[in-house]
Amino acid sequence: MSLGASEIVLAPSAASALKRLESGEIQDGAAIARRVRSLRPILLADILHGEVVKRDSIPRYFRLEYGAGNLYVEDLPSFWRLLYTVVHVGEQRHIVVLEIVDHPTYDKWFPGRRGR
């Protein structure tokens, strides 16, 4: 049984990254942005589509900056990653895309997950 969400919201840092990807200033940015946009219906239908980050492995940054108690990772082209959390508002589930980052940034948060 899949679990759906009622909406997807981009955190300011994710919205900024998506804008930069779409602007053409980042190599392969258009392909990465297309993949991000193509994930929308997939994630709305199944909030658990991404790889689950174990609760004790959630980087401190996401706990402090966003108060994230859960975290999921979606692979994007050119080794970019999309990181999101699921929040509950009443009986509804919402996805909040926290970060869209390149591989070096991802590796800073998850140094032991290289080559996964």
C-alpha cells in the first residue's frame, strides 16, 4: 500500500537550487531540473519512494535547520540529490523538499554513504 501526499512544498534553499538549475548556469542543470519536476507526481502518489535515511543517521543540519524527524533521498542526474521530509498537518501528509544539492555537498552531510 502506497501512501500519498496532498502537496509538495519547496523550502527556500531547494527553490533557489531549482531556479539555478533551470537558469543554465549549472552543467546538466536542465536535465536535473526536469528530473526534479518529474518526481512531483511520483512523490505525491508515494511519499516513501525515496531512500529512507535512518533516524539516527539524519545529519544534525537537517534536525537544527528544518526540525526534520524523517528524511528521504532521491537520486538525480549527474550525482545530484533531492532530500525531503514528510510532515503531517492534521490528517494530511505534505512533502517538504529541503535541499537539492550536488555530490560534494551531499558527501559533507553523509560522508560514509559514498558509492551507494
